[in-house]
Amino acid sequence: MSNAPLEPDWEIPEAELHPSLLVRIVLWTCGSIALLLGIIGIVVPGLPTTPFVLVAAACYARASEPFYRWLLHNPTFGPLIIEWRRHHSIPHRIKWLAITLMSLTISVSIWTMADKPWLQVMLAVIGLATAIWLWRIPSRDQPRRED
């Protein structure tokens, strides 16, 4: 048994506000745009949610303590951001859910674009590249395989 202290579940990584008001305004604006794109990405195929939400959290952490805390306490995005800030990983369940939902929405989009093969190929390539990128991010809670 290790004597290393365990990190409490309730501890949230701190915000580190930038000293310049102008930079904080720019970061807050970029964070808000990223969050909006992440929310749109929930329903639009090919537009990933996770990276935009992580960018929004990074911007808010340097721009606005209230917005950063609000995002961390969000039941949908908060656990993902905390996991990333602490361990640079994404929960295994979130990876599967993201890849599955993305695959379903891209498949429907490819099916509806039957008259535009170039767009079908583009959607397939974007979907595959995003799935591979997402799958390669570590998961601390990944179930162990029985050999």
C-alpha cells in the first residue's frame, strides 16, 4: 500500500487569472466562442465537443474565475474538464459515448448526402480522424482486458 496522499475528489484545479484586463477580455471572448462551438458540436456531425469545451475551460481559467467555476460545476462538462486538468485524460465512458454518437450522426449525414460523394468522403475522413485522435487520449479508468 502506498503512503502517497490521495487527491480529494472535491478539489478543483484553481484558476490563474492573467494580470492584463485586455488579455482577460480576449480570453473570455475566445472561451465563450469555444464553448458555443462545443455546444453546437453536440448536435452537428463533424464538430467535436470535447476539444472546444477544454479550450473554453483553459480560456476561462485565465480570464474569469466565475465563468471558470460555473463551467467546472456544470454536470455535463465539469467532470470532463476536471479529469483533463488533473490527469490529461478523458473518462473511458465519455470516449465511447463521443465516438458512438459522432459515428451515428456522421453516418446519417453521409446517408443524406447521397448526391455529393466528395462531401461524404470528407465527412468520413473527418469522423475517422477525430475518432482516432479521441481514442488515443489516455483514460485512467479504462477497464482491464482479460488475456
